[in-house]
Amino acid sequence: MDGSLEEQGRRAAENAARTSYGRLLAYLARQWRDVTAAEDALAEAFARALDLWPTKGVPSNPDAWLMVAARNRLRDGARAGKTRDQIASSLLVLAPTETEDMPVIADKRLELMFVCGHPAIDAAARTPLMLQTVLGLTAERIASSFLVSPDAMGRRLSRAKARIKDTGIAFEVPGADELGERMDNVLEAIYAAYGQGWDSAGSDDQTRKGLTEEAIWLARVLVELRPEDAEALGLLALMLFCESRSAARRVDGRYVPLAEQDTALWDLPMAREAEDKLRTAGRLKQPGRFQLEAAIQSVLVQSRLTGADMRLPTWTLHRLLAQQAPTIGNLVGLAAATAEVHGPEAGLNELAELPEALTRDYQPFWALKAQLLLQLGTDQHATATAFSRAIGLTEDGAVRAYLIGKSTQAVG
């Protein structure tokens, strides 16, 4: 057997899984109106691709091949498990389009995200459902973003999918007057996807590769859909600010924190675009969380580029953000900003006030605590313990190596 053919087939299937899963699932789910059935059919289509493409070659249009295979699986399931009338109804829903060629359906993913934000679905499941059905993240990975157990997240997602099927929720973009009430969940899903992609830089998890680009693309589509939505603009600005620094985060495989990054490696045109988006959002006079986060990034960028001391405005913005969105991440960010302005002991005092149930397995909490204890230099044992905890919770090998180096400094 031709080894190159086998490798090409395997890589084509893996690439389709990374780049096309969300589009394909959105298209199938909209037609079938059953997310679980669409997921099962698509999973089988990918399994067939992994079996056939390495031996028979990659089809000229892999997405169209996967779509046809999944559709056939759905039709077969309908014939096997439904009455004649139900089959007729299902086949009507699955009526062929004008061509079997896979169309460009980036908007279909956004459409499915708005479907997942339907008010009939449990509020706690809407954003996770978007992350799983549209962006292909596992329940375990989603659970890590929401600080719950994988089992609890799996049950939450299963109930949401059953709700969509049982209540016949329409797979349509809501009217203009309904978009606003679903926007928060869509924005959170896009941002969570970006965060997963950002954290995957040193990971081998192929399901998260390319998520940063995917999230930015979806945000751009959303801004086109709702150009007067300040928070959509703020989210796009926030991600562009972060992405503009991505090339400087690692040099020769070594993790480099923001304060030590070479700004010559930054994508300054992207940072300027982010600044422009943030100013446009500000003119709309609709303050919100993502604009505040983008403003913090803007200040950090300006501080590094100009050398100006921006610690106080950064702390002020973090306080406003923590008041508006008191998530564990934002509260840890406020503690870090407090330490910059008022010293490490003040930052540690704020960390001590956070609930242990939320901080126990939250890596940024332990990384910051370890760094602040190291700066104080008064409790070597507590410092080593905090570093050990942070290192154990770190998936990224480069970040882990950085923390190990700091930990060695603490006990050296």
C-alpha cells in the first residue's frame, strides 16, 4: 500500500475535523432539527473517511463527501426507526439542495449559535452547547472553562439537546428584535473558544488548533450582522489585541510573559485595527464587559510600546471589570493589578478573599499566588507549595517549564 496515500488520507480527515466540523454540523442540525442525530451521523462519516481515504484516496471535495455520508446515515436511521409518515417528514426536511457540493456556510455556524441561545434552553447550557455543537469541543474541555465536572457538563449538554428535539425549537436566525437577548451567550461562546485556542498553543489537542482564528472570524461575521453592537466590537477588539502578540509569546519554544516580550514581534497593524474597533465601540456609548477587557489590553499594549507607567489606569479598569463581571478570572486579574499598584501583600490579601471552591483547581490563581509570594520572599514553603500547585494544573509544556524555572528560583 502507498504510504504517502495513507498519510494524505489521514491528514485530510484530521484537517476536515479541525476546520469543517462546525460548518458541517450546523448545516446538518439545521436541516434535521436534531443535534444529537446530526452529531452521530457526522461522527460516523468521519469514521468512514478515516477508513476509506487512506486506501482509496481523498475525494476532490472532502466536505461534500462528509456531508453526503452523514446525510445518508440520517436517512438510513429515519427509515430504520420511524413510521412511514415520520420517514416522509424527515426526508422532506432533508430534501437535497441544488448541488451536493458543500457551500460556504460560515453564517450557518452563527445561525446555529443563535439557535442554541433560544430562551427555551436552560441558560446555563446555552454557551456550552454552542461550544460543543458549533465548535466541536468536548464536554471535558468545556467543563474546564466553566469550572464544573465533565460529568455535570455532559448531563447539562444532553438535557439541552433533548430539549431542542422535544420542543421542536426552530433552527432559524431569530428576528432582529430577538437577537439582542441571545447576544450575551453568543459572545461568551466565541470568547471561550478563543481562550481554548489561546491555551492550546503548547498542547497536542488537535480539536483546539485553529480556534483562535475561528473565533476571530465568527466575531467579524457577528460585527457585520450587528455593526451597532458595541460589545460585539469590543470582543473583536479584545481578541485582536491578544492575537497581535501571539508570535511573541513563544521564542524557540520558550514561553515569554507579556512584560518580557519583544514588541518587534508584535503584529502592530492588527493592534491598530483592535484600537480602531475599540474606539468605534466607545462612540456607541454602550459600556460592557468586553469593551473593558479590550481597554485593559489597549493600556497594556500602549504601556509596553511607549514605556509609560500605566499601572494605575490598568488597576482602575480591572476594578470596573470585576464590578461588572465578577468571574473568578476577572477577580484574579484584579488581584494582579492591585499587586502592581499597592504591592504583593495587597494582591495576596485579595486572593485570600476568593472562595476556595473556585480557586482550588484554577491555575491562574496559583500561578499568581506563587509569583506574589516569591516577590515577598518571606515564606519559602508556601511559595514552593503554590508553585507546585500551579505547575500541576498547567497543560502547556512551555508554561510549565517557565513555572518550574521560577520555582527553582524560589527554593534556590
